[in-house]
Amino acid sequence: MEDCVTVGDEELLQLMNNYEENEHNLELKQIVKSWKQEILSSNNPERRKYVVERMTNSLKFGTAGLRAEMGVGYDRMNSVTVMQTTQGVLRYLQKCFGHQHVMRSGIVIAYDARHNSSLFAVVSASVFVSENIPVYLFSETVPTPLLAFSVRHLECVAGIMITASHNPRSDNGYKLYWS
């Protein structure tokens, strides 16, 4: 990445501090701490480039939502990227449908059996609950079609499905369904 060269140590450390502050997974926090120590104490350009890419790149919504390997950084699926994505989804729903409609309709959230899916669903729900938006959160794993059905049946403004479907087990994903 060409942009990697322009990120200074101070900016990179600030990105890592922000990420670490918002990450709830202790194992991922520890990785970020070790990266900070590496950046401060070594002069390994390849390792620095790797850390810069993980901290400066971000996930992009595609036709199937978000999907990426789980891990540390803004370009991986983790609690931080799920929280940020959900905050953006909430703001977009409010822009498209109006705050009052979103508050009346609420959102439904479901998840599959993949590692971290239930955690990511709870993180997503917490973003809406913090804004007093009603959330219907499934209490167990469900198939994606049940989420799609529930959006219409419950007359919610949207639904979120945490799943990576048929992709590698190291991945997870975030699918968004409109009403």
C-alpha cells in the first residue's frame, strides 16, 4: 500500500490505542499491545507495513454485506468493526427512514453457530439499545431465512445476520436486510 509509508509512528500508535480501547476481546487487546511494543522498539519495515495495513484499511460493504477473517485490525471481523459498522447502519437507517420510524419499528438480530457470532450479535444489539431502539435478538442460532422472515413478520425496519455462510471457518460476516 502506498498510503502505508505516510503513516507516522504517532498516528499509528493513536490508531492502535483507539482500537485497543474499544476492543473487548482480551486476546486481541494483547496482540495490539505487542504490536505497539514492536513498532516502538524495532526497525522492521515489513512488520510495520503489516501493522499499518491492519490498522489503516477497513472493511467494505459488498453485495453480501461484510465478510472477513476474524482478527485484530480495522480490516478484520472483530467487536470493534462490528460496533463501528452497526453505528453506521443505525445512522443510515435514521437518515433513510427517520429517527421516529426506526424507534417504533426496531431491528431484529440473529446469528449462526460460528465462533464469535453470538458475541457480534450482542455487540450489534448494544449499539441500538444505547440509542433506545427496540431490538429483537434471537437467543439461539438460527438459519438466515428465519432472520429475513422475522424482519417482515415483526415489521422491523431492518435485520442483521451475523454469519459467513459457506466461507472459511476463520471468517465471519455481517449481512443487512431491509424491511
